[in-house]
Amino acid sequence: MKAPGRPFWIGAAVAIGLAALLAGTIRYEYFFYAAYIPLTFVVLATAWNILGGYAGYVNFGTAAFFGLGAYTAVVLFKSLGAPLAVQILAAATMSGLLGFGAGLLTLRLRGIFFAIATVALIVIIQTVFINWRYVGGATGVQLLRPAPIAPFTSYIKMLFVLMALMAVTAVAIARYIETSWIGRGLRAIRDSEEAAEASGVPTLKLKVFACTVSGALMGAAGAPMPMYLSFVEPASTFELNYSIGALAGAMIGGTAHWLGPVIGALLLSSLQQVVTVTISNEVNVLVVGVLLVVFVVAAPEGILGLLTKLRRRAPTRGAPR
Amino acid sequence: MFSFDLLLEAILFGILLGCFYAAVSIGLSVAFGLLDVPHVAHPAVMVFGAYCTYLLARYGWDPIVAGLVLMPFFFLLGMAIYRFYYEAFEKRGTEAGVRGLAFFFGLALIIEVGLILGFGVDQRMVEARYIGRSLALGEMRIPMRMLVAFGVAVALTAALTLYFSRTFTGRAIKAVAQDEPALRLLGANPVRIKQWAFGIATAVTALSGAMLIIVGPVEPGLDRVYIGRTFAVVVLAGLGSMTGTVAAGLILGISESIVLMQFGASWAPAVAFGLLLVVLGLRPQGLFGR
């Protein structure tokens, strides 16, 4: 790798610039409504991949972290009228703490046991919010959006740019983890936890760290959701589809590289939006299920793996190296 | 506020419910407990069985008979699922964990959405003589449907326990669970035995599905609730223990029923998952673990 990082940071700056440019030029608000969701899934899939892809711990509980983040934001907004930035920070903290707890669980649980435990987190946390009157209980609560902050003229455009910023931040964090010693340690854990421990990798510390960062990012992604919908309600906030989208996005894109979840999440959730609008919501879930099964069976390395294979094959057909 | 009679009724209902939970979990107890297949699609297969029962019941079949008739077909289905899983994941070995889990997760989604597309999201139920009637026992009324489920659950557990301890194939399945390489050294083919066992687990799931629709109306999304319940029972039981499955089912049934009575229905779904988290955190080998 020559000049490590420079192309990445240029790409990141271009992505944010593009988001700002779109917000400045396009007048059609529905575009931002639609584009906000794939960006959310980029954050979720990237966050999922830090634990699931690098360390090999499957987290089905994305919805728990996402929902806890969303509700943390709602509680702060309702009680103090806290600004969005504060809400996001608080949501990241709460979900990070939940991730810390889940990380401690990895001390005893692996594989399917860990996965099932994370499903348990969704249901338990959802039940708490269903029974908490202050945030609307099972019926939910309407939220009145405040005015957008200075350069923005519409709230939804602001959320869009914000989510783009968060997506780039999440990817930068994931990339840092992947390329640093932390990522090497996590991959060692994925390949053989015993061997890693025996060679002096601080496995528990790394797992807890990965869980915490992953959880915090998922929580941060959930924080603006109540404002996006102007409404919050437990059933849709803790919807299993968030877990599915995060997992499927990463698996379909490819889990070995930070770019995988980004490609996977963007393609998958754009496809989902198209299918939802043109066919139906049920077929949309079916598409995810079928793609997930096809990819884990036929292309375990994801889209990135397929691309690498293609690139490797190309020179042998006579193209000069 | 607190009444002893009410508690007694909750416990009695909990016992019936617990046996039902044991019966719906026993297929998973074989598939996951004995064979180590991360079968998160088990509840989805069960709901699929419930819908097949519903179809047959529309032609005037008794749901239990329908469930029994479905068993051979589900046996074949199970063998096919395992074969596919083996070829695609177990054989390749490396990293089968993450992908195998994702595969069954995807399978569950496909079944669920398939049911939605085929039947819609409305609740479906079946009719039979024993559904809707109840048995009066002093002040208490015990719904007949729970008693039917109770009877089937006991019969199913007894049959499987006998099968695993008395028959040659049953013992072979337990042997695979205990030490697969040793079996290979003896010249037996563990894959064929596991395939057979997975078939049995899935056949049992067909009957569980029939019971599911006897006990209450079903909807395609019902499998999500039962992921928690079935895994809680299997993990609590200690993997692969048949009698442990009944005991764990009873623990879950009684605790759920008491929580239902004391705190109301909105807290009940968290019971199974809470129990599961506690067991996983404190004693992952389960109460009756091997």
C-alpha cells in the first residue's frame, strides 16, 4: 500500500461534499427522504461489520442498539429539548454502554449463543419501552421538529447531510480499526480464539472494544430517526429489519474490507426501496432473504470477493500488468 | 392484590403452557442440541407446519391427524435442508459458524415472507371438537386445547426419549452428538446419521406446528416470538437433553404465566428472553447440561 489513507480521505471529502452539493441543488424533498435510509444502513452495516466481519461474532441485535439510540434521543428531546448533536452523543453513549455489556457476554458466549443473546436484547429493551408511559408506551408519541439550523432551509436536508457525515465517520472508524493492530487482533480472534489468546492477543479487551464501538455507532445512527419520522413507536423502532439490513448489507458486500458493508448496504437498501415502492413491502423482505442465502452459499466473500476474483482473472487474459 | 387461588391457577396454566413449550422446542433440541446445527429457522419451519395443518384442516381433517400425516413430508424436507447445509457449509469447514447462521436466518425470512405472500398477514385458525371448549375443575376452567397440547407433548417426549435410548439409530444419533470423529473411525458415516436425525427433528416440528395452531391462531410473523421461547427452553435444558427439555419448558411456562398474571401481557414476551439471557450469562451449559 503506497500513500496509505490519502485516497480514502479524498474519497471521504468528496462524499461529504457531494451530499452538501445535493442538499444545495435538489429542491425535491422526497429525494432526501429516500436517500436518508440507505445512508443509515451504511452506518449500521459498517458498525455490524466491526464485530461480525472482523471478529466473527454475529450480532442479530442491531435493532436493540438502534432503538435504544432512538429512544435516548426522544427522552432527551422531551425532557430537556436537547439539540440534535447532544441527542446523538447521548445515544452513542447509551448504546455504547449496552455494547460494553454485550461485550462482556462474549466472555462466555460464542457463535449462535451470542447471536441469540443479542436477539434477547432487542425484545427485552423493546418491552421496557412499551411499558414506559413517558415516551408514549406501545402507541408511541408525536414529536414536533424544531427549526433547521442556520445554513439549511429544510430539516430533512439537514438530516441527510448529517447522516452522510455520520456514514463517513463510521467508515473512517471501521477503516482505522481494520488497518490497525486492533483489526489484526480481531481477525485472529475470528480465526481461532484459543490460538489468539495463547499468542498474547488481549481477546476480551478487543472484543469488548469492538462491541462498544459497534454499539455506539448503531445508537448514533438511531438517534436522528425519531426526528426523521417526527414520531416514535416501539414496534417499528425495534423492527428486526434493522438487524437484517445490517447483517445482510455486510455479508452481501463482503466482510473482509471496510468497503464491503458500504457497497452492500447502498445496493441492498436502494434495491429494497425500489422493490417496496414498485412491488410490495413483503417482496422487499423476500429479496433480502434470497440474496442473503445466495450470497452466503455461492459467494461467501461478497461482492468485493467477486470483484477481486474478476480482477485477478483479468491479467491472465492478456492484459499487460 | 395477591391471591393464592390466582397463583395456583397461574401455576396450573403454566404447567400446561410449559409442556406445550417443551413440545415446540423438542425438534430444536435435536437439531441444535444434539447436532449443533444453528437452526434459527426452526420456529419458521414450525409456523410453516402450522399453515400446512391449516390447509389440511380446511378439508375437514383433524389438526392432530393432519400433523401426523405431515410428518413424513417434513422428514424429507429436513433431510434436504440438512444435506444442503452440509454441502454448503459444514463440508467447507472454515467460518461455517457465521455463514451457517446467516443462511438459516435468511431461510427463516424466506419462509416467513412466503407465508405472507401465500396467506396474507391475517391470523388463521383451525376448528376441531376440542377447540373452544374447556374443562371445569372447581372454580378453574382449563381450556381443552391446552390439555390436547399437553397430551401430545408428553407422548412426543416419551417417544423421542425411548427412540434415543432403545433403538440402534437413536443411539447412533447420540453417538454422533458425543464424538463424531470416533464414529468416523468406526467406519460409520456421521453425515448420513445426522441427516436422518435432522429429518426426525423436522418431522417432529410438523407436529409442533399442528399444536401451535391448536393452541391459538397463527400468523406468519409468529416465528419471531418463538425464537426466544424455543432457544430459551433448549439452552435452559442443556443441549440435547429430552427430559431436561420438559423441565425447562415447565420453568418457562410457569414463569411466563405468573408474570402474565402479576404484571400483565405487555411484560410476558420479555420473560423467555430474560430467562435466556440469565441462563446464558450464568450457566451456559444449562441446568441439565452434558
